[in-house]
Amino acid sequence: MPDVAATIRADARNRLIKRVVLDTSIAAAVVIGMGVMRGVYSNELMLFNFVVFLALAQGLNIIYGFTGYLPFGYVGFYGAGAYGFSLVVMHLHAPALVGMAAAAAAALVLAVILLPLLRLSGAYFAIASMAAAQAVYEIIANPGLEDITKGPYGVSLSDVFAPAFSYYTALAILGATLLLVVWLRNSRFGMSLQAIRDDSVSAAMSGVSVVRGRTIAWLLSALVAGLVGGVFAWHISVFYPDTAFDLSVSIFSTVFLLFGGATTLCGPLLGVFILYGIYNVIGIAVPQYFQFTYGALIVLLVLFLPNGLVSLLTNRGIRVP
Amino acid sequence: MLTGAIIAGIVFGLYYTLVGLGLNLVFGVMRIVNLAHGDFLMLGGIAAWWLFSSFGLHPLVSAALVIVVFVLVGLPIYYLVVPRLLRSRDSEMLSLILFFGLSQMIEAVTTIGLGATERSLPPRLLGVGPMVLLGTRLPKAWIFSAVASAVAVLLVYLYLYRTRLGTLTRAVMVSRDEALATGIDVNFVSAVAFGISIALAGVAGVFAPFILGSITPNMGVAINITAFAVIVVGTLGNPLGTLLGGIIYGVSLMLMQTYLSSWANLLPNLLLIAVLLIRPEGIFGRKVRRA
């Protein structure tokens, strides 16, 4: 009998290893692909935006896909990161990597301040987080703070401008985020998060620490957005608070995530490549056509495919990495 | 200055009650959040502007037209979207995303059709010169808008408490399932409530140029946060609590603008977060916090 048990365990382990290897190679392929593209394709800004949204959609996946909380104000962390980076670079003349650390710290501090929001459920959480992001924007863009944040007039960071270095830093952040999602999908912690999402009472009864799990996921998700915001500030180097706190950053990330399918690794990737790809082909000239298509897509998705593109496969019992 | 701020706050509060009322009615009856509420308000404002600049119609006439048209627009939207939405696993959450999509569509179509410019109506339409109210001089247009809002709120009250359909609506608010079991045509009652809600947003839009200054296609999101703040303060799902929420909101907004004007835009956001965290059930209580 012990042999059977051992075989089953070894079997499970083999399957887990296969899954992790598959997931990791997808992540690696995306990162390497985006790295190679920079040498091949000349529109660097567009590629950079792809990397930004790939990372943001996965960052949102960490909190929405694994815990069910949908922060409409996700852009707040992105903006906090962008300004964390800018303030340190502008006032302390710090090197860019120190700025990145400040970006991470700013997002984490904001996330800790907003921790009480996790006590709210569903729609209340979504709206409250949106209000929080707006509040941070109002503070940073306030003309009264012009000496510190440059208020609504925007910041300029030409000292640290480094398109190549910042692009590869963004790629590194994307890689780390993808690995984080791979880990969540295949680890005990990720499983416990999904258990909390599906039924927090039962999960708590089985000894899962609900508060701890949600807090960690929230902080990780904020950290990703903060780092992406920081690297955005670094790469773009001239921007306004309207850009850093643009609600469409939240919207785009949410739509990409929902379109592809949350809780998976491929879903958000597909969402970004397909939708943001289309956006770059048709959307730039008249953004409103795209805004309309987006709106319609959201409505149809919620009504007919609430679990995203990957649910076409997962509903048939096929595992999607 | 203090009394002035408070009186102006009450005038504004009546208007904000109108802004939030429709949103709260839909939430109370259907347990969904219509995030396109602010965009219907914007459409009401555009309609008033168009009716005035093309036909010279007085805003009051426009308001009556808007009510009829918006109710008729609201009914099909309800039947197309809401019954299917309510069957889903987490309709409250999904409604937020769905109506957000609708809001984006409305904003895009309006921008494509009319451009992103600001539109306004001459305030003299609603009376010339200021009016003195307890020693405070307020533009007549403000008073007029506030009175119109108060009338609309009163009509909703009469509908809910003095008509048969209103009684049925309140029954659905208490429990959708039990109302269904009693034989109430829940879908029809909800559809009418939805139509009324859209019409209320439209009427609020007609007066928006006088109170808020102008109408732009992308004003919806900000209005939504305001409306949500108003109804959360006043108690979600309780249409009459909205009146209290509106007045609290209006008065605090005016106090902020009087004493701390550059930070006034922070107010709806902070008020919303604070109320959600400290007393999420609003002033008249109803539990919303589960997690």
C-alpha cells in the first residue's frame, strides 16, 4: 500500500513540475519576445506601453483574480509610483534605481493606508478605491503644493532619461510579475487565496488566515503597479498628474484582464496582446471609436462571457496555463 | 459668511439629492449600481442645450420632454440588460463593470457626435439677478434649480408612498424573492423604477448647466462619484435618506469652498471613503459590509 501512496505523490509532483515548467516558459517567452522586439521594431514607446499593460494586467490579476477584489482605483498605485520616483529624483537628485525603490515604497505606503478598504465588499470596495485614487490625484495635482509636486504643471526628469535601461527595467518588472503569478497559480498560498475568494468563511474554518492572505495579495498587487508607475515616469520623463492618474489606466487593465480571463497566466496576456494590439492599429487616430468598442465589449463580456476568453476552454475541462 | 455657506449648501444639497436619487432608487430596487448614471445626466444636459439652441425651448419645457423620453429609453435598456445580469453569480459586482461599459459607450458616442467642448445655457433663462434669502444673495437660477429638484424629489415620494405601483416598488425593495412569490410582476416594477431613475438623471442634467456651470461629454465619472457619495452618506437603498445625504453633501461642499477652496474637490472622495469605513450602512442603517 505505501507504494501506491508514494506513486500518487510522485505523480502529483511530476504534474506540478510540468505545470510550473510550462507556465514559466510562457512567462520567459513573453519577456524574451518583448526584449527581442525592441531590437526589431522601431516604435519603442508602443512596445513600452505593451510591457506596462502586460505588467499592470497581471498586477490586477493578483488582487482581482486571486481574491475577488476589483480596485477601480488601481491607477492610484501607478500614479503613486510615478510620483514617488519623480519626487526623489527631482528633489534629492537620486539615481534612477533609487527612484524605483521610492516608487515601490510610495505604492506600498498607499496600500497600507488603504488596507481598511478591504473590509468593504464588492462594489463598495471598487468605488471606494476609485475615490481614493481620485483623492491622491487631487492632492498631488493641487496648485497649493506646486513647490513639492509641481502641482498640475507636470514634472520633467531629463537628468535620468535612459530609454534603453528603463525599457529593460520594465521588462524585468514584467518578468518578476509573471513569475509571481506562476507562483500564485501553483503554490499553497495561491490556492488558499482562491479558497478565500470563493468562500471566506469556509476557508477561515479550514485554518486559512483570511486577513493575512488578502493583505499580502493587496500589497503585492500595489507593489507591481507602483514599480510600473515608477518605470513609466523614468521612461517617459515628462508627464502630468492627469497622465499618471488617468482613470483609463485602470479601465484598460481591467478590460484586458476580464477579456482574457482572470486567475490565469495566459488570460491577461491574451487580453493585452489582442485588445491593445487592436487599439494600436485602429484606436490611436480617433480614440472615441475605440472607447465605444471597449464599452460595448465590456457589456457583452459581462452578459455572455463573464469569465473571459479562456473560459471557452476551461468550461470544457481543459486547463489553461 | 457661515450662514451664507450653509444656505447655499442647502440649495445645492437639494440639487445633489436629485442627482443621487435615481441611482439610489435603482440600487434599492435591483441591488445593482448604475455607473452610467452620470452619463445619463450629461445626456439630459446636452438635450436641454440642444432644445434651447435649436428651438429656443425653456429649460422647464425641456425638463418635461426629457422625463418622457428618458423613461421610454430606460425601459428597453432595463429589459435588454438587467434581467440577464440579475441571474448571474455576483450581480452587484458585475453591474458595476457592465454599466461602466455602457458609460464609456455613451461618452464616446457623445464625443464623436458633438465634440468635447463645454456647453452651457445662459443663467438668465431662470430669472435675472440675485435673490436675497435670509441675508444671503444667491443667483435666481440656483434657487430655481433647487425648487425644481425639490419638486422632483416630492413627486418620487408621492409615487413611492401614494400610488399602487409605488407600494409594489417598495415591496420589491424589501425582498425581491418574496415579491415575486406574492405574484408581483417584479420585472415590470423594476423596469418602471429604472425608467424613473434615468429620467431623474436627465432632469438633473437639464439643470446642471445652471448649478455646475457647464456640460462636457466626460463629466460622467465625476458625477458618479458625487452621486455615490450622496447616496452612501444618506443610506444605500433608502431613497428618502438621499435627501439627508444631499444636504449634508451640499453644506459641506459649500463650507469647503468658503474656507478651503482649493481643496474642495477632495471632499466627495474623502466623504465617501470616510462614510464607507466608519458607518458603511449610512445614516439610517442597512448592512453592506460583509467581508
